[in-house]
Amino acid sequence: MNQILLTRLFKSIEGKHDEPLIRVAYSIIEDEKKKGHVTLAKKLNSILQENLSKTKGNSFLKLTRDKEFRIPIDRRFRLPLAKHTEHEHLRHEMVLSENAESKIIRIEKEYLSRERLAHHGLNPRRKILFYGPSGCGKSMAAERIAWDLGLPFYKVRFDSIISSYLGESASNLQTLFESIADYPCVLLLDEFDIIGKQRDVKSNDVGEIHRIVNILLGLLEEYNGEGILIATTNLEGSLDKALFRRFDDFIELPKPTITEITELLKISFSALKLNQNIKLGDYAEKMAGMSYAVVVKIANDAAKKAVINSSSEISANDLDMALAENEAINK
């Protein structure tokens, strides 16, 4: 992005110091510094500080429309087609690979700059597919994007979408997509493979699968709404190949490296004291190949043992026991 556009963007930013949008703005400034654009970084920081001193808490995105939005329901059972998660309950503190982190930040920056991009005939990435093993942060990454951008977050309820009645599943999908067309939000299609199965898979309900996938192809192709669509899958190979071409970006969230496990353990234990003899790097090596979710569970189990035993610190024995228990479960 050129200096003029960045300057215009920063002049329009308002908010409080602790708001997600301001954090993104600071990350842009840091990126410019790393690129050697010191003068530009100072100018952007000066603009941001001036805006922060003037603001009384008004957000750049001003998404008060969230209270007016009504989640659509299916006609037969009157069940909501999506579930809303309040902003304060969104998970956003996470450790990611450098590649995944940079791609997510790129999505956030493009969304914030969508009006500037439009002036040049360009569109931001707004249809994203996260793929990778279970427990590696795909759903959490979607929540983190909503948190950082200050967007309302909705998760599709496939138990309401999928109907045993012919044609109703496709109708429900269409209703949901139409409802968010002009509404800025993050819509998560978790475990996307439920409806994105390959059309050549042999099944008793193959006819309905064809209909659902075909309507989904059309909806994804035509979506040019105000928000961001995020789909996740553990089974990349089970998705219809035509669906991949409808996404603007594909981001793999693999299992954590030893370095990332060590960082995750540090964060997980940050609220409690660790015994000085514990070397987290050694434990990270033992946890190599585990998912983020399992690593966090081990850390939480160790912390709970210490708290329950009224210990002033987490001992090596607490951590060893938690590790052994989870290794046995995951064998």
C-alpha cells in the first residue's frame, strides 16, 4: 500500500488504546519500520496518537447494526441457522506458525483497506478456507479475525441447515447467505466437509449432496458481501475440487513445532508460578506431534493439580502426570 493511502487510512481510524483495530494499526506501523520506512512509520504513529487523544471511544467500524440483525431460521422447525458469539467471549490469544500468522494479518489489513482497494478495482480476501488437523486452531483463528476487526461473529448451525426433506437444505443455505449479503460480520462454516463432500462419493443421499454442493458453489461464487466467510475442514481431500476455486485464500494450520509448543506452554502457565527446575523446552520435545488443543489441555491439567493441592507452584510431578495421562488417552 502506498504512503498516501496509508495516511488516509490512519486519519480515519478512531478508537481506544485497547481496541483490536488500534492493535492492527500498531502492527502496520511496526511492519513499516521493519521495511525501513522509518519516516512513514513515525508519521503514521503521530496521526494515530492524535486520533487517540481526540476519541471518546467511537470505533472506526461502528458496527451497531449487530443489535438489529436477526439470525434467519428454517421454516419447518423455526431453528436458527447460525449461532452468535458475543465479542467478549471470542477466543483470540493464540500461537500460530509464522506463515499462518502473516496470512491472517494480511486478511485483516485487506479488510480494513477494502474501500481503498475498491478505488483501484481490487477486492480484499473475503472467502477463506482453513485446513489442517483437528485441534490446531482453525475455528479459533476465525474468532481471532472477528475479534481483531471488531466484527460480529456467527457460526453456521449445520444441524439446522441440513434437512431430511428434499430441497430444504439448499433453501436454508440460500436464506443464510442472503441475510448476510449486506451485513459486515465473520461467518464461520466449521467442519465444512459436512456439506462440501466430493460429488463423486458414492452414497445413498448422493442426489441431495449434489444439490447442496451445487447451490453452495453458486453462493460462494456470487458472494461479494460486506463480511468475511471462513470455512474449516480437517479433511482437505474430501472437499469437492470445484469448491477450492471459490475461495480467495487457503491457509494451512498444521500441528505446532517444538518452538511453538514452548511458547504455548509459556502462555498457558503465565498466571501461575513454575518450579525453577522445569525446562519447558524439554517438555515441548516430549509433546512433539501433539495438537495445540492437547498441549493446552496438558498445561491446564498440570495447573489444576497444583491449585487443588494448594501448591505455590506447578511442580515437575504435576506436569509429568498430566503428560502421562494425555499420552495414554491419545494412543
